[in-house]
Amino acid sequence: MSATKNNFKKIAITIVFIVILNLAGHFLYKRFDLTSDKRYTLSETTLTIVDQVKKPLYIDVFLEGDFPGEFKKLQTETQQLLEEFKSQNSNIIFQFVNPMEDAEDKNKIIQSFLERGLTPVNVTVNDKGQQTQEVVFPWAVATCGNRSIKVPLLKNMMGASTAEKVVSSVQHLEYAFTNAINVVAKTKQKKVAVIQGNGELHDILIADFVKSVKDNYYIGPFTLDSVAKSPNESLKYLKKYDLAIIAKPTEAFSDEEKQVLDQYIINGGKAIWLIDQVNMEMDSLYNQSGTNLAFPRDLNLNDMFFKYGIRFHPDLIFDLQNTPIALATGGEGSATQYTQYPWFYSPMVYPMSKNPIVSNLDGIKFQFTSPIEPLKNDIKQTVLLQSSKYSRLVGTPSEISLKIVSERPEQKDFIGKGNYPVAVLLEGQFHSVYENRVLPFKDPTFKNTGKDSKMIVISDGDVIRNQLDKNFQPLELGYDKWTNNLYANKEFMMNCVNYLLDDNGLINIRSKEVNLPLLDKEKVFANYTQSQVITVAVPIVILLLFGVVFTILRKRRYAR
């Protein structure tokens, strides 16, 4: 009886211990991140944004279905990240949905997703040599109240394998979801002005960029024409904006307009300058001769940029690392074919800087771009983008011809050249270009130096320009309809805006590094039988041996 009582006592103690442990786990919740790169440890910025969600925020993830291991890995990483969000704030509710499950008309479903801008990808599922095609929707949609935003889960990377894209995408997940939560749960506050009046790009040519900016900020046009009549009123009104974007001006700025822009920056206004220092357009080459003259463009801004700490050179960058163009070949009519050729005046720029603006970005398309020379002054200068080491300068004026597509330049001609800056970040207290000079107009609030400010200078106006489809509707920024390539221009431009206007450090999440181990599919397939034996047969054999040994020992013990 004593043995029975002891057994009941042990069982009772065990039950009590389990109950206490469960109660403690309910009230004292703690998650531990044991990964070497701390990929599941949310940044302070993310925690702050997530904690500010005061009403239910729903996240629908469409990454569900039968697809290769790489996408399974992306699915797992997405789920674990969202679980971290939910554990931090119960108002965040997520679910994984398979859009193609039990679907009678898959084409209609795919079309409905396309209309919402949720482009699917076709992937090949390889099962022991048998290949099948599956449609995957690597997207999520975050909704809070009447606001919703798309969240891309798979980053576009030209020439990269699916595994490489997944690794890059996992590094981007926390930023993507945190930014989406910030957009739908937070009221717009910052204002962006698109400067007009000096021959800048037409609205429809920056429509996709403007549409993307509208998700986070207020954005509207600001015309400098009013400066001629009432410069002080124009400056006062411009100061209400947090960021000014000057997208490819083609007409010279008056001194009064320069003073307005200058004092806007001196008073803490942020700016993105997209400047074409050389007058040259791709469309101007499509003539009978296939040539046109490239010559310097005078915008009357050189002294301003010199004062801020940079200098534009009126040269064109000729780069062996470039993007292609499609030219018509063959006969006229139905016999016409389009062939892609390397276009040396369109550098493909891959970011080398670790700055969060360009961290983890794919190639960015430039066209007829000029070098930027950083000058020594008190302003902090960061080169964000630069041409490849196999690039050189072509002075202007000079004739540009489509015939160069047939040339094959030697790499030795580029030795000791290259790496020309094409995008520079400037941060600090700027000095006015009119410091110790006669002012174009009287301004009682004029300052020689002022608040800390930031600006990004890009030596190509077409970086922000989107193409138009056959119905003259804007295409996605970065997409080239002639070569069917998608470049990272849109992500770069949005990062520039977010960096300059970001008060809570959201953009810094982009610099997070994640080491994601992936299986070598070729090695697994080559050792498929061996892998099955190790993962399936060996555990069963070990279990059987344990059972036999345990039975023999038990019989010996109780046979005495």
C-alpha cells in the first residue's frame, strides 16, 4: 500500500507542477530567439510601430499552396515573423490563403489579382524528375479600417535564381510588413511638393511614383511661376512642405527661383534633385541617320550645387555594365523583328554602399547620366550609387549614334577609370548660395545658414520616369516594355523619399542581414535514395532495436 501511496503522491505532485507551469506560462510569456543572426528579434522601430496599432489590423498572405522548397522557406519565414508581430500586439491578425484552392475558374482568379496589381509567378515543381507548373502569389495585403496596402513578399532580381531571390526577400520582410503597418495604421502627416515650372517631367511620366508616394504622404504640384510676382509668398507657401522633388528640369532657373529653393533648404526642407546635365534624349536617336548631338545643359544651378558641396560634369558615362535596348531589324511590316543590344549610355548601376537607401537593392537603370564630383566642405557626403569600374567619360558636345551597339570595346580601355558617382546623399547645415551676395529679392527672413537638412542629388532625370503602354497609361516605374525587364528604380526612389522624411528610423530596418541556409536541390536529388534511408529507414531501425533490447532486458529482470 505504501508503494501505491507513493505513486499517487508522485502523480499528484506532477499534475500540480504542470498546472502551475501552465498558469505561469499564461501570465509570464517570453519568446527566445536562438538564431545566430537574430532574425526573429524585432527592431525597436518595429516594436514602436506595432505597439501603436490600436484597432484590428488584418494581414492576408497569399503564399499558400504546392510549390518548391524555396517558397516553402519564404512561407515559413513570413509566418514566423507575423507570429512575432501578433505576440507583440494582439490587434494584428493574419491568415494564409490559397487563392487557387478549389477554384473552378482559375483564369478569372488570376485576372482579378492582376487587376489589383498582385502579379503571380509561375514556378516549376520538380518531384523526382517530374516537373509541373504551379502559380504562386507571393503577396500579402494589410488592411486596417478602410485603408489597405499591398506587401510584396518576393523581390525582383534579374538573373538571380529563386533561392537567391528568397534570401534577399527574407531580409526585406520585416521592413516590408512594418512599413505596411505604418501606412495603414498611421494618419498621413508629411507633405511632398513636386516642383514645376522649369520644364520638368510631365505628370503622366512620374504617375507611378506619385501613386506610390500617396500611400504614405500627401503629395501635390508646386509651380515656381508665382515667384516672379510674389517671391516671399511663394517661399512662405513652399516652407509648408517637408520634401521638394525636382524631376528633370530642362529650363534655366531664375535667380529669384533659386533663392526660394535655397531658403527652403536652409530652413530645413528636404530635396531630391534629378538633374540631366547633358541635353540628350533616347527618342532623338530614332531618325533616319540614327544620330543626334549631345551638348551641355545650363540650368543656372552650378553655383548652388557648388555651395552645397558637389559639382556636375557635363560629360556622359559610357559603361560596359549596361542595360539593353531593342532595335528593329529585318524588313518592314510583318518581317520586322526586335533585337536587344547593349546600350553603353545606359549604365546598369548595382549598389555598393551599405546605406539603408540602397542596401539589398537590385540593378537600377540610368540613361545618359553624368558624373557627380563631391567637394570638400562641412557637409556629410555619402555616395549612394556609382558606375561600374568598366566605365569612362565621353565629353560633350559630341555626336551620339545608334551604331555603337555593334562596337565591342576593350576592357583595357577602361583601366584606371570608372566608379563615377551618380547619386549622392548630402546631410548637414547648408550655407546659402547667396551668402555675402546681393539678394535677387528682399527677404526679411533670409538666413545664411540654418537648420540641419538633407538632400539627394541624382545625375539622371529618367531614373524617376515611367514608360507608357499602347493606351498611353503609365506602366510601373522601372519596367522596360521593350526588353520586358524590371529594374529597381521604383524601390530606390521610394527609399530616397522614406529616408528623407523618416522620423522613426523605419528605413534603417533595411540594413538588417539575415543568413538563410537553403538546401542544394541538385545534391538532394543525386542522393535521394540515401537521404530517404537516413531520414526514414534509420530511425525505424533504431526504434526496433530499442524495442528488442528493452523487451529482452525486461524479461531477464522479471524472470528472476
